[in-house]
Amino acid sequence: MIDFFKDKTVLVTGGCGTVGQELVNQLIHKYSVNELVVLDNNESELFYQTEKYRDHSHVHFFLCDIRDESALTRKMEGVDIVFHTAAFKHVILCEQVPHEAVQTNIMGVDNVVRAAVNAGVSKVIFTSSDKAVNPTNVMGTSKLMGERLTTAANVEFRKSGCIFASTRFGNVLGSRGSVIPIFREQVRNGRPLTLTHEGMTRFIMSVEESVQLIIDSAMLAKGGEVFVTKMPVIRIKDLAEVMIDKLAADYGHDPKSIEIQEIGVKPGEKLYEELMTGEETGRAIELERYFVIKPAIMKRFADIDYSYEGIVSDKVENPYNSANEAALDHDELAQFLTDNKLL
């Protein structure tokens, strides 16, 4: 499978984000892409990335915003595969300025699709979120629209021959702005850990797992699917307790002296997440590590053979709600954090 990218030119949007950086790193060192184009609108981070890979002559970094379709088209010329990871991801910020979320997370996806078609790209993989399932906030709604645009592109631009598919993430632990860096800093300072609600549960994955999902999706995609990784569930309160237990002494604090303070659910925030809706389970396929959700209007995709190696079941009945799944216990959670170098 590593040879899949050997002779290909790959483009990554949002290459300076947590997932984007790891994707770039793996495409260079593990998958040995022929040429790699990295786009981001974060000038400073782009500069640091350019310096980091200055000895890799086949890697090119460009300042580019996904809101600019013409710029995207120019950068995609000669590209075989596009990984679209650029997005606004913070729920509260998207709630405050929905228009900005629409411009980046919805219109930006449409720009990527059209630029890929205009440039003759062969495959586009869009990175979504479990918040797109029965969304209660702007961020999740925008990601759902991104999925819909990506799936529809297979029909709307059928003559282009480009394959479009989506991947649906859980919470990437350790990513910038996620709860782990916040909890760590609070433990470091001996302050109470701020918990929005003690009953909150989440599906989790490491950044390495998220990138593996992206890579595998590119290899498996036939057109219009949404790929979902099977993920463990945690209670956020358990995460806070484990981090206090494992880190407090390292920062010179008695674990018993650090409290957990409940501050209330943020606007648009859900107490649980879902991997699939009940309707989606009826058109899902289970693989060993993933679920594959086929398009809703299958008659428009009748010419695509959705067969994959290692199918576990062609029937999925459980929509996988994090509130209803068994959560990792403290020891299992501590091991997950240790194994993924999150402590």
C-alpha cells in the first residue's frame, strides 16, 4: 500500500494544522510521494514548515486560502490526489460568526471541488467530523454540508473522472485547542480543571490514527462514500481525573489538591457524539477497522461497485452513540494516553 503514492503528486490543504502536519510528515517519510504541495493561510506556521523541510526538494509550501478558487486551481495543476484538511473546527468560534464558518467550511469545500475538476485531479478526500452527525452547532452543520458537497461532486462532475470521498473523525486528542493541552496547563498551574459537564462523552483518536484514516480512505474510495474509523469512547471527567493523577506530582502538586470544576456546556456543544445516524446505518458496510457509509441516493451511483476487501458485514444496526458505548476505564485511558505520547 505504501507504493500507492510512489509516482503521484499530492496536495494537502491546511498543511499547518495538527492533522495536516502529521499527514505531510507521513507522506514524506512513510509513503514517499513523488511530489507534495502544501497549502495554508497561516503565514508564520507555513514559514516554519518550509524551514523544517527545506532539504526536501520535492516538497513545496504555498500561502493560499481555500476561499480563493482560482488560486486553488493554479496550485492543483498536475496534482493527482488532494487531501482537504483546512477548516474552522472550534465549535464556540463558529457559533459566534456563522458566516465565517460558511465561507471556509462550506464554500471552501465547493472551491476545492471545482478547482480539482478544473485542474484534472484524480481523487479528493475531504476530512469531516463526528459533529456532522445530527448536528446541533454551526461547525457540525458546516461539516455535514461539506460531506454532502463532496458526495454530490461524483455525480455533478461525473465526466471529469475524479473520485470524491469523505472521512469522518472523532476528537483528535492532543490537537491544538483540544482539551488535553488545556487540562495539562491547568494541572501545571495547580488550578481546577474546567469540565463543561460530568456526563460528557466523546469518541477519540490519536493524530496518527486520523492520518491513517485519511490515507486508507484515499486507497479505498470508489466515489461518494464517508469513511468512519471505529473509535474508543471516553468520559471527559475520566480524562481530567487521569491527567491529574498522572501529571500533578510531576509539576509539584498533590493530586488531591487539584479540583475538577464544572462550568457548564458551551453554546452548540453536545453531551455526546454519534458516528452515524440511524438512517446511515441502513446503507453502511462494516470493515475490520472502518465503517463505509454509501451515498443516500444510490440510483445516481448505480455504476459504482462498492465492494472492499475484508468486509465484516454488509449490515450495520448500531448508530454508535458515545453515550451508549462502553467507555475506557482509567487504566485503559491512561494506557491510550501513554501509547500516543499525550501525557
